[in-house]
Amino acid sequence: MVLNGTLLALGALAPLADAAPAFKSFRIPTANSEPEGITFGPDGNMWFTEAAANQIGRIDPKGNITEFVVPQASSAPEAITAGADGALWFTEASGFPEGIGRVTTGGVFTGFAPDCAGGQPCSLTPGGIAATADGLIWFTDEISNSIVKLDPATGIMTFVAIPSNGRPTDITLGPDGALWFCEGISEMIGRMDEAGNFTLFGPVTGPNDPIDITTGPDGNLWFVNKFENIIGRVTTRGVITEFTVPTANAQPEDITAGPDGNLYFTEPPINEIVKITPNGVFTDVQLIKPAGSPWGIARDAARNLWITQIDGNKVSRLLIP
């Protein structure tokens, strides 16, 4: 285990840009669906989860929404990513009897469950999910404290135990080809290489953080410390820098790389989309009215960011000029 120190920096808040990006919201047909995760699909559309409605949604560039019901009842889909197989993969927070779902761009579902009879956990607590170019799916499992590899060809799950009681949350593919993940209990950032070797960096400012991680446009990893109101940066060597969000109690939720070399994140209680530059300068970009609690955020192939509003029951499109 490698433990690195954490540098804490106070973020600066830049004034609002003169030319506000174009912003438009689209209402989800199913009421109170609680949209959460969102990702860019291989078909050029955005795909998102509806945790309360047990559905996967698709929204095209013009804002037309199609919903697909997950066959597994009350699965509570949350995180979602595009796989190398041209399908979308998502976590089922209910964790039983499946835990991971796959949906084609045509709306055909397949569910995947651990081998309970073979000694694997009979239920999952999946958090984040990521896909690698070799076709494998990776996700975090909190109860087993593992990074789990899912082979779509066989349906076999392989549990790789983390060498700490960290309770992993989110996971992403890093710029170095390794998998990077958050540990919400131990307040660490973890790295797992192709051979399954772990390195842990931190701790970051806690408790119960970090919760979300992504690869930035600068070749570093960026993470969210929701309860400490911090956006963090970690190099592939494990050097951590933390930037305090200028707005108090913003509780940042999700972060993504933008098309302009910066990163963007959501602030649900503040109803704001905020930009942070790679050197830690913050700019409030879009205030959401009426309040909708922006949650997930992802970019498309153009210059748009797409945001789910968990309370507003909408998906929003934000053009970055």
C-alpha cells in the first residue's frame, strides 16, 4: 500500500462568462422517474437510468426521449456506461437476483448475476461501472469490498478483493490503462492494474468521501468529495490536490470532462452546473430554474453536456461554446 500526502487548496471563483452557453431541458415521460446516471451511447444518443421507474431512457440530440422497462422488477438502475460491444451496461442497485444489466440500442435486455451456488455473494451492492476495450465490464461492489470483472461472453464474474476495508464507490478507466476507483469509507483513491495489483493513495479529506471519479482532459484523474465540498485531482503517480468549492454546501455529485479542456460538475442542492479548470479555477456556468437537483453529467460527441435532474424529472442539454 502506498500512502501519499494530500495538498489542500482553496478554489477561486471566476465571474460568469459573458456569453452564456445555450441550455434546454426535456421532460421525461414517466413521472417521478428519478434519473441518475447518464452516458454517451454508440448510436449517437445519450442513455440514462431511471432509478425509481425501473427504466433505461434514451434521448436523441433533438431531445426526443424513449424509455425501456428493465425486465428485472425493482432493479433500481443507477450507473451506466457504453460497452465495447455496442451495448449499454448499467448497475442495478437492488443487487438481487442480478446486479448488472445490459441493454442493446434496440432495447433488448440481458441480466447478469453472481454465482451464488458456486460460493460468490448471492447479492451485490454495485456502485460505479466501467468498460474496457477488450470487451470486459468492471464494477465496484461495496459489500464484498471488491472490484468485479464481468466477462460478457461467459457471464462469469470474478471478484478481486481490495486490500483495505474501503467500500469502493465509483470506478473509471484511467489514462494509464489502469482502473481507478474511490473508497468512501477509507477516504482513499485506488488504482488496479491489469494484473490485479492495487495501489492506494490518500487519504483524501473525509469522512465518507470520495464518491465519484473520472479521467480529465489533462491526463489526470478527478474526483468528487461530496460531503467535504471538494473537487480533487490525482496524477497517475498518486499526487493528490484538493480544491474547495467556493459555494458553501454545494455537495458536488458527478463530474465529467468537457469539450473545452475543462471539467464540469453538478451541485444538486444549489441547482448549478459548475466548471473547474485543470488548475482549480471555478466558474458557475448554469443555474437550473426551476430547481431540479442536477445529478449525472456526461458529454456527447459534439460540444454538449447532458445532465439528469433527479428531482426535476428532466434531462438537460448544455452547449459549451
